Amino acid sequence: MTKKLAKLVAVIFSSGLWMLWACSPANSADYPKKPIKIFVSSEVGSGEDTEARGLAPFLQKYLGVNILIENQGGAGGKIAFEKFQKAEPDGYSLLLNTFPKSIIIEYMGKVNYRTRDFTPIYAWSRMNQLLVVHGEAWKTFDEFLKTAKTRILAGGLAGRGSTTHLAVLIAMDQLGVKFNWVPYEGAGHIVALAGKHLDFTVCFPSTATSLIKSGKLRPLVLFSDERDPYLPNVPISKDFGFNITPIPAIRCAEAPPRTPNGIVKILEEAFSKTVKEPTYIEWAKQRYMVIHPLSAQELDKLTKETYSKVEQYQQMLRE
């Protein structure tokens, strides 16, 4: 090796340029060639898990390899996020995230990951938050709010650090009222409300739709800038003169930090084709899912914009 060539090699390795070359889009020419693993940051049977398994057959069809689901529940998702941060950026490890859950957890305590470092792939569904009461309680949101200003009501909360947790903090701030929040695991808050152990709860529409249709629960307001297609008669916050639009929960797929653009494009295209499949669309409708696609670029933009919004409620998230 000549001195000139040796010097060039030394510069490449010392600067880290060799990593960019090793992970260049050119290496995506034969991708994928082995099974792809999707990390789910919750237990088997959760909403995230159900969506991952619903996507898997279609992703297998378009990528030509098996899709494996690995559940990494615990600590609200922190365990999965920290493990994922260290995964190889080779396209064979993906994360199903209920955005912005990972950002919320960052602001609640010390973590060994950063959502902004993850590589955005695609988002396919959107969930806004619904305020629900028992079917025998208040008939309108105005009636509910009038009572909430005279006494502190007990509200159900699906876990601290969840997307619902952030949504209720934003709503409480905008409405100018205080509630006594009772945290539950999973859908426990829905069950408690149906049993009249709570005054109300805030949840994803899909979680309560069946009980709403049976008359057991009554939806009063959707914290969104648009109505839910499965509950079109439920008013949104601006109908009452409130500008309350909490950050929606977005189901999305991400890859580890520094995943090459070539691999991202292949994965993004597979997800995009999946959510257009008539069979998948019908599957989503049966689960009251609102399909709301976002490209890798759009998801990246949303991630950057969300940090400052979550930061405003950092102290309340920790209380």
C-alpha cells in the first residue's frame, strides 16, 4: 500500500466515513433477504400488537420475507425503545411506536434513547382522544363542564406517560378545570366507567365504540380538529368554542438510527402498498381504525415539531 493510499484509508476510518460507505443505499440492492423483526413496545393482545399482526401478512407479501413480531412490554415502552436504539441499522429490526409515546417518556425521566435519532419509515393510522361518560350520566359536554367547575370529578387514565396522559393534561389546561386522575392498565378505565366507578374517562374512540353503540357509555366530545368517521355525530372541541387539539396518537414504524435511505425507501413503499390493500382496509374498518398515512418525510417533520409541544407539559407529566 502506498503512503498516499494509506493516508486516505486512515482519514476515512478516523472520520467515520467508512460507516456511511458500509451502510450506503447501494447495500440495499439485495434487501431484504432474511426475516424482519418488528419490536412492539407493549404486551400481546394490546392495540399495538394487534396492528402489527394485522400488517404482517401484507408486508410479507410485498417484501418477500417473513415478518416476526417481538413484544417488549414494560416501563410504558422504555425497555423496547432503549433496546431498539442499539439495534443494527440494517433494515431487519423495526419498531412499532404509538407516537408520541416515546417522546413523552423521554420527558418523564432519564432514558438511554432519543426518538429524534430513530429513522422514520411510515405512519398508517391516527387516533384522537374521546371524553366518555356513563350512559346514565350527563347528556352534553356543556352539562359535564358546568359540573366540573363546581366539584372535582374522577377521570380514568390509561397509564402514566401514555398519549392519553398528555391529551388530558392539554385538555385540563385549556378547559381551566381540575380533575382527579385515576390510572389504570390497559382498558381498565373503560371497565371502571361502565361499572360507574368513575365520573368519566378519556380514551381512543376504537376502545369504547362497542359500548357506545350499546348505550352503556356516552361520548361527549372528541378532542380533534375533525370528526371521527365511526362516530360522526360526536361533536369536536371547537363546536363548543374551545381550541383543544391534543397531539393525536399516530401508529408508525421506525428503523434504528442511521438506517440507509435505500432501505427506508423499500420499507416505506411496502407499508404504503399495504394500507391500500382492500383486504387490509376492511380489516381496519372492523376495528374502527382511522387510516391516516404519513410518509417517512412527513413523519420526520412531525417528530421534530412534537418535541417542543411535549416539553410544555414536562412537569405535569412527572407529577
